[in-house]
Amino acid sequence: MKEVLPPVIVGAGPAGIRAAERLVAAGLCPVVVDEAARWGGQIYRQPPEILSGAGFTRPKSALYGFEAGKADAVHRAMAAIRDRVDYRPRTLVWNCEAGALDLLSDGASEALPFSHLILATGATDRVLPFPGWTLPGVFTLGGSQVALKFQGCAVGRRVAFLGTGPLLYLVAYQYLKAGVEVAGVFDTTPFAAQARATAGMLRDPATLAKGLLFVGWLRAHGVPIHNGVRPVRADGAERVDALVWRDARGQERRTACDAIAFGLGLRSETQLADLAGCRFRFDEADRAWLPERDGAGRSSVPGVYLAGDGSGISGADAAELAGERAALALLEDLGRPVEAARVKELDGRLARIAAFRRSLSAAFPFPADWADAIADDTMICRCEGITAGTVREVARNGQAREMNRAKALTRAGMGRCQGRMCSATTAELLARTLGTGPDGVGRLRAQPPIKPLPIATIIPSPPRGEGQGEGDASRGSGRVSATSHPATSTPPRVPLTQPSPRGGEGSSGREVA
């Protein structure tokens, strides 16, 4: 009798939790894999349990502000189904191929086969570098928010907030509410662009009102807000002591601070979708290559579904809806009955949010000209120590006209972050140098492991005489077949140093950073 595999959900944020809730309601027991210690995702991240045990607690109203009710609802939803799902926190998914995921938990790696897979992998900060951005005291917006929510501390005593997007004002507001001095908000978007987009944002008046409240609160408390700025450098010897910036009129100015939080919106985490074989397309609004999906969340790979910011930045509200919609699509594909009225309602609400998000993108456009101002000696890839001039040179001399070739020649994107921090910069530099758009230089192909693994993470070698020579390649590169050993035995281990079959330009094999 053929084994029936459970559906697997990667990510326990708003999308993953709502997907799990819907599958449980249909009588399934999904596996929910999450890298964090507690469910909630980045947006509704919960403080570590050790703080609560030590008597240090903060109410949800302090942690999540206006979104406290939504955060509590998501947390409660997962708590209600906790005993009906196979929940695996503190677990990294480092590969996906041949109908299985490779997991790392408590120092051990294992293969998890699946029948259907919902990827709710979320997003991370998108940044472009500027001189001094590697100084201690410079953080991404998301990183500074995590410090406040998860660790209960600020990244500095006097913090400057730089970049664009709604997160810029939200985090500045949260820091001010927490009693931290905000040196200023330095928005790269001209005020006129935001004014022009206001009419479109009226599609969601509640969200617009919250944004206006953040701005009003900051101004009311004396926080200067500057539009149309560009960073010149972060000053400091041992750490940041000032942000030097150029205002909309081109005048250079200096603002004292001991920390800088910056970011240019978010970028989707798409590596697992890539390794799963999903087809990608370039999205103008996100200015990024994203895995294709239909309105229900189905990818181009049968049995693989996409939900939340991991397939396009839409926010937490859309993530909840998309997670449930993907679960309903999965149930439909299994031949299970689904409520047509609920499907119609979800589709309608997602369409309205998508329209609002288009207006939001117009209000906070990506500063494409920033890349032109990055000096050749500015480091763009901290993992490998690669400068902007190195990337420009391989483009100018005709050696590289796309991302993977540039990676192969310069090593930009080969380090610990696997291009998470530098890929946007590399794409912009290549595109501007070649006179094309970022869609014209392609995208970095994902390589397993998608995040660093400890060198000690070597699965115990099989008994002498078994698995020698070429090894078991029945499930792809470096993965051990789940059926080659008894289920009761210790899972065999193999070193993560075998070359990847995906290879090609820019392949670093299975290097462990």
C-alpha cells in the first residue's frame, strides 16, 4: 500500500498559520516547519519564552501597536491547532528537490518528503549600500524592528531612519513610542510622488489613515521628516556618529546619531521556490524576479503552492488571505469539497489589496538612481568583500551581462547571505552599467544550502560496507534516500560538499559558508 504523505507548510507567519488552520479544518495533519522558535513570522514575532519565564513581559499593544488585535488572532489560531499539526520550530529548510525538503534541526539534518507543499517563506529587507554602511550601528529597518520586538531593546539611543516605504515610518514611530530619540526620518521619495499616489491609496482608507497617523505623530513630537534625500555617508570611527545626507535641493547636511536604520522596502524570499523548480517572471512593481502563481496560489509546479510575501510583497493582511486561499487550492486539487462562497470572498479581498499595493508602490518608488551614486570603492558584498567597481568592470569589459556570470567572475552573492543583501545592488549596478533595466540582467539561481550550515552538520556515516563509493544519489545531490535504510535506524549522514547538479555559471557547488 502506498504511503500517504502529509502536506508541508514552510513558514509559521500569517500565511502559513492560516493555511494550516484551513487544512486542519478539512481533517488533514500538515507539517509546519519554521525557522523561528515561536510562531508569528517576522511581522507578528513573539518574544522568546525565556523572557516570559524570567518575568519580563510586554503586552501585545506595546509590541504590535495598532496590529495587536491581528497579531493576537494569528497567535491564537496557531495555538488552537497546535496539537493537530506536526509543528517543527527552530528548523531550517536548506534545500528542496525531488519531492522532499532537507531540514536542519538541533544540529541534525533529515529529509522530509511531501505530497503537497505550501511555501510561505516571507520577505527580508532590500538595501543599497552607501559609504560607511558597514560601520557598527548601521542596521536594516527589519533588523532594528526585530531588536525592539524580540529582544526588547533599541539599536541606539539616537537613531536616524533612512530609506523609503511604509516600514520606514512604522519603525520610526515604534521607536519613538518606545522612548528612543529619533534623529529624523530621511525618505528617498519626493513628497510630490506620495501626494500623487494618495488618491489611489484611498482604496484602503484605514491603512492610509494609519500611515498618516505615524507621520503626524512623528511631526507632533518634533521629529524632522525630509523627503527626496540621498545618503552621502555614515560618519564614525569605531561606530556611527552621524548620517551625512543630501537634501532635495542637493545641499549636503549632517545629522548626529549613534545608529542608522535603513531599507528600501522588502524583497521576497524565493530560494526554495527556485529549488522546487518554479517558473519565475519579472515583476515591475516589486522590481524583482518572482515565482509565478495563479490567483489561488498554484505555482508552475504541480503540488507546490505560494502564499504571502515570499511570492510578492503584499503585507500581513494579504498574507493571511493568501495562505487560506492556497490551502483551499490544495484541497481542490486533492478532490476535497471547498466552499465556493469563501473562495469568491478571498479572491475579491486579495484583488482589492493588490490594487492598493500598486498605489503604495507608486507612493514609495525604488530610488533607481541611487546605484549611479555608489562609488567604485564602496563595498557591496560584505561576505566576499566585493566593491561596486569590481561589478562595474566585468560589465564594462563585456565579461558579464547577467547575474550568474557576474557572480562567477566576482564572487558577489557567493557568501553567507547567498545574495540576500547584495543581489539587488549587483542587479542595479549591472543594469545601469549595461544601459538596461534589472529585468535585463536575469536573477541569481538558488544553490543549496540556501543558508549556512555548520560544518559539523554531517549526517552519521552509514556502517562500513554500506553507501560507499559514489554514494546514494537516488534523491538528488547530497541527499540520502529515505527508503534506503530502516525507519528505526539513525538517519545516515553525508557531507554537504558534493557538487550540485544544477551547476552552470556562478555555481559554488555545495560550499558551506
